[in-house]
Amino acid sequence: MSKTVVVGMSGGVDSSVAAILLKNQGYNVIGLFMNNWDETEDDACTSVTDWEDVKRVCTALDIPYYSVSFAKEYMDRVFKYFLEEYKAGRTPNPDVLCNREIKFGPFLEKARELGADYIATGHYCDISHEGGVHRLLRAADTSKDQTYFLNQLSQDQLADVLFPLGKMKKDEVRKIATEYGLVTAKKKDSTGICFIGERNFRKFLKNYLPAKPGKICDLDGNVVGEHEGIMYYTLGQRRGLNLGGRKDEDGRWFVVSKDVKNNILYVSHKDETPLYSKALVSHAINWIPSRPKEDKFTCFAKFRYRQPDQKVTVTIRGDGAYVEFDHPQRAVTEGQYVVFYDDVACLGGGVIDEVIK
């Protein structure tokens, strides 16, 4: 009797082809679509269109499909944290949290209700299950690798997971979708966070965190402008500062730090040096598959998605770590994730709690 796999169907080309590959491998495939956001008429989130595409794809592939709402869970476990972090002047990554708290949480539970032996997604990453140890591996398509977003998954969450696209390139995926005549074959890849969609980010955030204007100061403490609300800005940001019209200055301005307590945004003119740091601290690291045997070791790290590998020295401190960079890093941001790698696998990661200049 064939094993049952519940595939997280997003309405995109990647999950569509994941379903094709698994069906061709002899699995009994079921499609499950998640709606994680309560929509209103003016929402730019595309879940209604995506659900229609899921139905078309599953019908074409002759596999059963279901829809489930995790909007409440998403609000409680992801979105509230997202707002709290922005309010504190940090820059969170809700996609990482969504994977841990929703896609490999309530989704996994629902899949088991449907009789799943495994769950699968269209993520570009690979996995190995050997001797009860589950390792999260880099994707063959390095330009699409999504292990960064999965760095918080536990061994229990990875135990019954399949990643069919792990050894594939994106162009191969689109080719398969085209061969099967799927409506998702040429569909544009989704970017950003669903609950924001194509809308203006600052305008969206204002609906939840009212603007509190304040001073923009240079590093000497001189007032050079006014900001709309300190949570709307990120380190390294150049656009939207409205400082370019100063007649006495030329060259770009950069956000270099935030004083949340006094509601002051600090900027640097031309000189990017203040954006660079030498180390960071994370108070809680999720290690995959387990805590390293050595308390101090070298490996690679990323401080944001799509960043090339950076060599670092990691010193484990309790549940967290001190991470020293081989070379100074630009705009390492509190609230984002530091994610560790060796040549082939993701070793885990944690929230960046402190940046050492």
C-alpha cells in the first residue's frame, strides 16, 4: 500500500511540481491549502486567486484537495510577535516564524488528520533522514535555496518531511509545469509577506502601529530632518529619508541606528563605516540536528536571505552564541536571523539580539 503525502499547496509553480513529482514516485498525494490571513476588501493578499489555482492544479493532477484556515493561529503566533518587534525598533522576519509555528505546526497536525505519512512543501532545500537524525540540506539551486527560512525547525518537525525540489533547478521546475499544462507554469514567484502583499509597507504598518514622528540626527547630534515613526525604518536604508534636498550637502544618507527610548533616528552622510559590525550575540540558537560537540568552532553564516556565505567563529554561550565575523559586515540587523551552515547543511540559527560594532 502506497504511503500518503500531504503537500502544502500555495497556488504557485513550486508546490504544483512538488505534487507532480511525488505522485510520479507512487505516493498517494493530497493537496492542502492554508489561508493564514483574514482578508478584507482592500487587501492585496492573493489567497483567493491562489486557492483557485490550487483547485485547478489538483483537478488537473487528479488528486484530492482541501483548504484550511490558520488565521487565528497566525495572528497569535506570528503577527503579534511581528508587531511587538517593530514596536521595539527591531526588524523581524515573520516568514521564519511562520514556518516553525504554522507550516510545520498546525499544518502538520491537520495533515496527520488526513492520514499523512509525510508532509511535503515546494521549498528549495533538501533533507536526509538517517538513523533517526534529520539534517536540513542546501538546495541544488543555490540561487533559490530557502534553508534560511527553515532554520528554526526541530527534529520532530523535520522527521516526516519531504522536499521534492531539493535537487532541482528553477527552470526545470517551470519546464515540468509547462509539460503538464498547469496554470501555475508561468505564474510569477510570490515575494515578501502575504499579509502585506503588493501594498506600501509603511502604509500597512501604520494601520497597526500609529506614526510617532521624531527627530533625525546625524552622528554629531545635529538635527537634519524628521522621521515619520522610528519603526518604519531599517538599518542601511537610503530611500524615504527625505534628506536629499539639503542644499548644503551632496551624497547619500544612511540609517545607522535607532534610539527607541528617545524616538531619534540616527543617520550617516556618505560614510557607511558606522553600518559595519564585527560580531553579534544571539540568546537562543536552534541547532540542527543537535548542539555541536565543540563550544567554539568555525563555519559559515548568513545574516539575511540571499547573502553569500560569510565565514564566522561561533562561541556557544548557554542556549545562545557569540558570533565573530572574519570580515566586518554591513547592516547586520537586530530582530533578523543569523543562520549557520557547513558546506552541505544548515546547522540552525537564532534571532540576532545584539550587534557588536
